[in-house]
Amino acid sequence: MKISHFEVFVLGDGPEIDPDKGGVEPLACIRVHTDEGVIGLSEVFRVPPGVVLATVGGPETHFGRLLLGQTITHPERLWQHVWDSLIHTNRRGWEIIILGALDVAIWDIYGQMLNQPVWQLLGGIQRGPFQTPVGAEIQITPYCTLVSDTWGGEPMFTQQIKRADQLAELGYRAFKVEPMMSTPADVVELARRFRNTLGDSLTLMVDVGYLFNDVPTAARVCCELEQFNLFFFETPFPVDVPDAYAKLAAKTSIPLAMGEHGVTRWEFLDMLDRGQVTVVQPYMTTCGGLTEAKRIVELALPRGAQVCPGNWSTQILGAASVHLAAYSPITPFIEFAPAEVFDSPLRSELQNAGFPVHDGVISVPERPGIGYELPQEIIERFRIR
């Protein structure tokens, strides 16, 4: 089976729906076609669609010249073929994110070829009997990322807590509040409001979105947050400064997390070792694909860290996260942008087409490949380009 051609199309909610309020901004999607009719699907989060359209196409395009006509032997071989071919380019940024999307689509094809779900081909469920409670069923637990229409103060507190309460009623079990662009006091107050309203049984994370530049301020905030039993504290600093992460990690019992824009295992390795981060959050396409995400798990495991895949995008990307989580022995949660609380028709349609969440968990998928089926009706309704 060989790669015959690429199909790129762009979906979005349209300009009237704000991406910062949960809308889906113009999102390039890729279908990889084969000469035997098997097709793999992925999305390319946070890469300008024009870049994808220009680089993924016929044999004259950047990725077309490397992959068209290639035999589907194993996704890792094709990943390495492209990686080695890019040795004289930057091998970071948009180039690796697009490679990551192609890799996910090729894994989708590979699973369909072998009539196996992708998690099985990654290595199967790797949780040993001594790490699994007796009688426990292997399921994937999403945590809900909560944003608000405005940042800081009472409107932020009210809206994010209301959304958390609504989702908890639907059975979701874990939540990440986001007091971005807020004062240190507001960061603490949002966590306090969550615990006061929803209690102590639900899992709580806090993401401040690179809010701080100095360790003393972040350390004071963490000291106050420790009483609220946080699962992790995400991106206190820009990820260009791993030493700051390490200094903060030495001052707090709260695990530190990063990784939403991390590309390649090497950036994650730097944050694990120099930054002393203990929760890494690779996006399945941004990091370089499922091939690279598996390697990130293999780096995090001997370091005693956790891998909680990030996804402030759609459930096309989320489907790939589910497969990594099914395989990984160190993935207690995956990120989930719940359509139930955001004004986004496209987000809602793509979630409905994806793996269902029942009682706050996702069952291990059994369909071959990734198993996400994108209805043509959604493409026709939301296609921008």
C-alpha cells in the first residue's frame, strides 16, 4: 500500500464566533489517501492553514516530495524518513507540527491496514497488574479546560465556576481552571471558589498561561494554592526558561506542567531534566505526531513523570490523545475542551462525531486505526477553504 495523494481542507466556525471564547478558528485538516483506498485523517492545530495548503499537496510541495509514493511499512519508518530529510532545515515549529499531523494520519492508515486500533499497535495497554487497582477497568479520563469570556475578577470567577458546575452535573470528573491575565490574588481566589462550590472530590488543575516572570511571586501563589489539592500547576513561566521551573519546583509540592506548544521529544527532555517538570502535555500533532508522543512517554517514564496530552482543539485531535492514553502507563488524564459550555457549533459537531464520554470517562476504542469518522455533512457545512 502506497501514499497516493493528500487532501487538505479548512474548517472553522467563522469570524462571528470568537476562538478565545471556545470557537474553532480556521483549522487545516489533512486526509492521506492510499492507492488501495484506505484514508487517514488528522488536523493541524495552530498552523496557519495557508502554510499547510502550500506544503502538503502534489509532488512539487515540501511534504509531497518526501511522502508521495512511499510504501506504508511502519509509521515510524516514514517519520524517520521525513525527519532525516529535514536535517538542513530548522526541524522545529510549523514543519514538525505538520509532520506530526501527517504521522497521526499515517498511524490511522496503518491501524486500518492491520485491522487493529492504534493503541494496540503502539504496544497495547502497558499498565501492569501492580499499578492497576483490583477490578479496575482501563478507561480514559478527560479533564475539562475552562475558559471565560473575560479575565480577572468576579466575571471570570462566576463564569468558570458555573461552567464547572454544569459539567460536573454531566458526570465529568476533572477540571482545569484558567485565571489567565489575572492578579496573583485572583489566581488563588478562583481555586478557592472552585473548591467551595464543587467540593474536594473532583480533580482540579490550574493553568495561568505563562503569567509570571519571577520565581518569588510564583512561589507565593503556589504556597497559597497548596491547600486546594491541585493535580498540577500549568505554565507559570514561559517555557524558554527551564531554570525558573526548576527553582519553583524546589519550592512547592504542586507538580508543575507544560507542553502545549512543545515540539519534538528534545524540548520535553529539556523541561524534564533541566526544568524538573513532572507533568508534560504534548499535543499529538504539535509534538511531532504519535510516533514522537510515544517517545515522550518513554522519556518521562524512567524519570517518574506523567504525560497528560494537551488539546485545546477539537476531538479530531482528541481521538489521537485517547490512543496514546490507552497505551501509556503514566497518563491519568487527557485534556478536553468540552463543547457543552462553549458557543461553537463546529466544536459541538466534532465532539458528537468523536468518542463518547459516559460518566466522565471514555472507553478504550476498538475500531481499526484512530477510529474517528468525520461526516461529510460537517465538512460541507463548516468548510472555509
